[in-house]
Amino acid sequence: MTSLAERAVEVLSTADGREKTELSRAHAAAWRAAREAGEPLEIGSAAPPDAPARPARPELLSPRDVPRRRPGSPEGRIALLHAVAHIELNAVDLHWDLVARFAGTPMPPGFHDDWVKAADEESKHFNLVCDCLEAMGSHYGALPAHAGMWRAAEDTAADLMGRLAVVPMVLEARGLDVTPGMIEVFRKAGDLGAVAALETIYAEEVGHVAYGSKWFHFLCGRENRDPRPLFHALVRKYFHGPLKPPFNDEKRAEAGIPPDFYWPLAEAPAG
């Protein structure tokens, strides 16, 4: 039977976004079904690619070269959703990469339950946002996108604690900060489909950030490390630049990240 790590690599090696997420959801369902039957899949081992397969479109640009569009216009709202779709597709790959790349690290079964569930939900999020784009007469790949999304995976390829610190506890936590504002943009525009999609993403991303915090603290406990200074050191090592307030303190706390983790890493306020 195909191992979980091999299934993760299969997702990473699939280029088309809809095909990737269909495969991701099928493998997540197989993992759950095997666990519920009391016959869990073997974690196994497999060599993930240095970078996941990607479709020919979108064109990937340096962050400074991605065009800025005002969200008040229909074109701006399409651009905003396109950026969200790109983030969600990268998140699918980040979670499956974590499963495959760190398959050799002994972890409790719940570790794989969490990250398979997160990958499944990110797959759902990508498809929800793609449906919204298509309802607006566009599609994923129609606009250029950020080329730097995979950098966090490359930088932390040999450091599980670094991966947990930077991806769920910094990058995904940032989503908790900015998503309420995006929801309001689409609410004002009367796009209830996009509002519903973004509200689903917002609710479920809290869990993904919480998984990062939970397993980061688990590893700190196992290694007898103090979580807060280690988190600060890892973020300074692997994350390029300060964290940007304002922060969603309430949702970050719900996900298990207290203010003394992120405020010391924040940029100085303007003025």
C-alpha cells in the first residue's frame, strides 16, 4: 500500500491546481478512512522535490513586480482573490511537503492527522476561491503572482522547528490579521460568495496556526527548550524582515500564540 509520504510527494509532483487539490483531498480521505478503520497508512519515506510542480500560469514575479490594484474596483477584487488562491495553493504544497520532508522525525500520530487535515482544508480553500474567480469571469493563472511563496520551505528544509515557527506561526498567522479586512471589501461590494469563501478560510486557518503552535511547543518540551526565545531566534533566522502590525491578538491567542511571541519581532510603528 502506498505510504503517506509517497502520497504527499504525488501531490507535490502534480502541476495543475485543480488536479493537485483533487489528489490532495483524495489522499486525505484515504488517510482518515484508514485511521478510522484501525489500519493506519504507513508514514513511510519519500524524497520530496526541491520545489513543487506548478502550472505554466500564473507567471511568477518578484514581489516588487507584482502589479498593485485597488480593491475597490472589480479588477482589484479579482486581483485580491487571485492572490488568495495563489497563497492557498502554496499552502497545500507546504503542508504536504512538511509531511514528506520530515517523515523520518518520530512524531505522535496526531501530528500527521493535523497536517493532512490542514492540507485537505487548504485544498478546499483553493477551490472555493477559484470558483469565486470564475464567477467573476476570471481564473487562477490569469494574473501574475508572487514568486517568493516557496522560500520559507527552502529555508527550513532541514529544520522542522524552523518550519513550524515560520510557516504556520508567522505566515499563516498573518492571514488571521488581514482576512477580516478582505471580507469587508467583498461585503461592501455585495459579493456574498466571496464573503462566504473567505469566512470559511478565516475560521479554518485558526486551526492551522494552532497546529503549528501545538507541535512547536511539543518539540520544545521534548528537547527541554524554552519556546519563546527559540521562536524569536528561528523567526529572525528564517523570516526575512520584521512582522507587520496590526495583529489580530484575539485570533492569535485562540491559536495559542501570545503577544510576547510576536510583538518583539514587529517593525517599529510609523511616526
